[in-house]
Amino acid sequence: MDSFMNDSSNNYNQLIELSVLDAYGLLEPIETDLFNRAFHEAPVAIQEEIMQLQESLALDDTLLPPALPPTELKKRVLDAVANAADQEAKRLAPLALIGARSGAARRDVTSPKQTLLWRTVAMVLLGVSVVLAILAVDAQRRASNMATIALNSETSDALAQLTKDGAGPGFASFVNNPYCYIKRLEREQGSEAGYIRVAINERTGQGYIVAMDLLEGEEVIVQGTTPDGEVIEIARLTAESPVMGRAFELDPAVGRTITFHAVDAISGNRWV
């Protein structure tokens, strides 16, 4: 404790540590006195931080047992407090003999081992709480990592299946090309899920269509309109799976100027 008072480089960390012990009542009287002196000499910002820390510890319900202690334990605690008070009264006799504890000095009182026991129990409970908190945080981090790995694996499998089903062998590398023009089509009417993504390399005319979450059995015609008004059918998509893909190729001169849209083959509703 003296090193804490003399070594200024460690004042802050030791003051924070002592504030935790003080909040749980684990400091000896001389330690409490030195802590109070150091606290009042500390800057206002550190004093406020310590008060907030001790308040949070005092209000932390997780440090309390889940159920009330049995009556026998309550009686033992009260007896231990009474014995400690009797011992103090005996030590301070005859002044302590004035009042309600006048007969305390006449009884043989053992040393206050209960105090040490309760301090030990409090420290053990605090340590267990800290370990459980660390384990909970670690478990949450592991669960998050596992979910990310599973999602990435599922996405890779879906892309591989999409390439196999008709998008073409160059699809995986094509979707990562940052220089391709991409158009997202959504239903002009209604609020049903699903969208269509059309991507085309304007230099080569090569393109891909990816449709996601179309309605079961829905058939959509993806079209393009040239600047002179000509409508070109690019691909037909029938909802056979949650994710579908098609490859197409246009004249590069047309691909640089075409406007993409789609229409439902049955209802005629547009995708824009």
C-alpha cells in the first residue's frame, strides 16, 4: 500500500484495483484509510470514474445468488456479526460496557474467523463471475465465426451449383469483375420477394443473369431495348430453384447502349 502512495506511475491502476476491493468491503481499516486519502488526492475525473465503477459493482445483480439463503445461514451470519461486536466490546471495556452490550465482555468470544471466511467466499464468487463472463464472450465469438463460415460455404456451394446449372464456367470470375455494367431489376408492381441482376461486360458483350427468390413456377422474360426502340429477348427464366443463372452474349456495340428490363410471361407485369 505504501508503494501505491509513493510510486506515481502505478497510482491509477492500483487505485482502480483498490476501489473494487473497497466496493466489496475487503480492505483492512488501515488500507481503507489510505485508499480514502489517495481517492481525495486524485483528479476529479478519476474520482468520478471510481464512483461510477463502485456504483456499477453495487448494482450488479449477477453477483447475487439466484435464491435467498436458507434461514440457518441467516442465523449463522447474524451470530457471527454478534460475536464480532461482542469481541470489540470486550476489547474496548470498560467504555464499551455502557449500553446494550454490557454483558458481552463476560463471554468468551473466539477470533473473527467468519470475517475471513466471508471475504474468501466473496473473492471466489467474484473470480467465478469474471471467468463465466469471459467464457460467455468467447462462446459468442465462436458462434459468430461458425455462422460466418457456414454462410460463406453455403454461398460458395450455391455459386458452384449455379455455374453447373447454366450460368457458364466463367461466372465465378465474371461476378468479381468491377468493370462490368450491372442492372438490378425489381417488380414494378406488388411487394413479393425476388430480384433479377443483369451484368454485362461492355467491351466483350458477354453477360450473366442471376435471379433470386422468384415465385414458384414463375416465368420471366429478360429483354433489352436498343436506342432505336428494338426489343431483344435475352433469356427466359423459370423458377425452378431459389437461385438461377443464365449466360448470354450480345454484340459489344449493342451491349454498350442497350437498356435492360423484364416481363412476366404469364401476367405481363414488368420488372424495371
